[in-house]
Amino acid sequence: MRIVSLLPSATEILFTLGLGDQVVGVTHECDYPDGARTKPVLTQCVFDTEKLSQSAVDQEVRRLSETGESLYRVDDELLLEASPDLIVTQDLCHVCAITPREVDRAIAGLSKKPQIVSLSPKTLDDVFSDMHIVGAAGGIDATPIVSSLQSRVRRIAPAATLRSRPSVGCLEWLDPLWSTGHWIPGMVQLAGAEEVLADIGKPSKTLNWAELEQKNPDLLIVMPCGYNLARAREEFLRVRERYPWEVLRAYQNQSVFIVDANSYFSRSGPRLVDGLEMLAEMFHPEYFANFAPRHSYVRVT
């Protein structure tokens, strides 16, 4: 089978399920695992996010959204060369990945119409269900791998019953401020805390400083969507003087954390379980010390 992945998390799922050798095309953002980097890149972003500040990215995204233009494009010639039997894509966020409209446009020129699997997870359980769906489409039983991931979740789940449950605020963007959404609040809950800025399964949303100051969470986690640890830290330093962080309880108690969101939170794939373990270590280090992946987060001091 010839598989094209138009979503970084789908690429991770395919490789985790042992279907990596059948992947014949990926997106420009598919950088994990290493094998994904060797695959033909079939997409590009219409602007260079690496050279723009968060504010500039936000402005460009808003401009394209208002005009109905897509942020990402599929290379028609390369897709034709890939000749996929299966395309895995998404219909969850039209900012973070290829849109259904762009997929429809791209496959219109193919003489052989591939099977389309479109993922739209809103919770961690949805991600596990997606792994079963992708596995079935690729002729693989995902049960053993999903069960292994779920067993790791069960190791963390007792944290949800702890009496001491800190309040937590997760920030998906810094300029302007956005809270997180979808699977993140549920992960926070599983890890033994309460997300006070967002609701489980709901989309992320803009956030004003007054609301953040009023909620005043015990811990603040900076996880800019799609940014690795170094880039997230750089962006936090860029806006450090923009907001009065020092009035927040989390800042006063040195409980502001910056994480590798791109690897462990932004993508709805298997590494969300690593992200869950990271959260548990942050919230309850007395029970979950050394659970987080190495070099996956830093504390702001």
C-alpha cells in the first residue's frame, strides 16, 4: 500500500504502527521519527513561520483566513508521482494543517482516487481511536500498541484522585495570548490538576490578560503550538516584558514552565502520552519523579 500523510501526528501514528515503510509522502512539518525525514515532502506553507514573530504569524493567519486562502499547499505533481492508495489527513484545525478543501483540490487531478481517512480528535481517547482507524485502513491491528500506551496512562491516572490538585493555566500562544483546548485540559486533569483557562474537548481560544490574572493559576505552562522547547523559550523571552508576569502566583512561586509543545502536546499522536507523564511530574513530583522525557521542559526562574 502507498500511503501519504498530510498531518505530522498521522505520520507519527503510521510509523508507530509499523507502516512507515509504506509512507510515500509527508508534509514539510513531518520531522518525527527520523524515518519521516527521508520521505518526499508534498506540502509547503505559504509563508515562512521560522522568520516571523508570534504576532506576525497571528496577523498573517488572520489575513489568510479572512480571504479564504489556505495556509498550506499540496504539490500536485509530487502527489501525482506518489500515486497514493491512502491519504491520512485532518478536519480539526484549519490553521495547523492542510484543510479538507485543499485535499479535495489536490486529489481532483488524480486518475486513481485514494481512500481518504480524515482525523478529528478532541480528547486523548479520540487519539487512541484514531490509531485503530489508521491501523485498520493500513491493514494493521493497532490493539497491542494502543494497549501499551493506555497502560502508561493508567500509571498516571491515580493522580486524578489526589486531594491536592493545583490549578493550572496552559498557554497555546503568547502574542496575542491564547489558551489551549481539545485534549490538553483532559491531560491536565488526568495528571492531577485542574485547567482553569480551558474546557476538555473544546477548541483553543483567545485570552486577555485580565482573565489570566483573575484566574491566577498555581502553575502556568507555556506551550506555543508547533514550537519546540528552544523556540518556545525564545518567544517567552521576547514577550517577557510585555505582560506583568510578576503579579501571577505561578510566577512568584517559580511555577512557570516552558515545554516542547511540538513534540508532546500540539500533535495528536502517540507522544501525547509522554506529555501526560511530563505534566504528572510537574504537578506531583513526589509521585512521578523522572517520568518526563529528558530536556522536554524548563522552569522559568
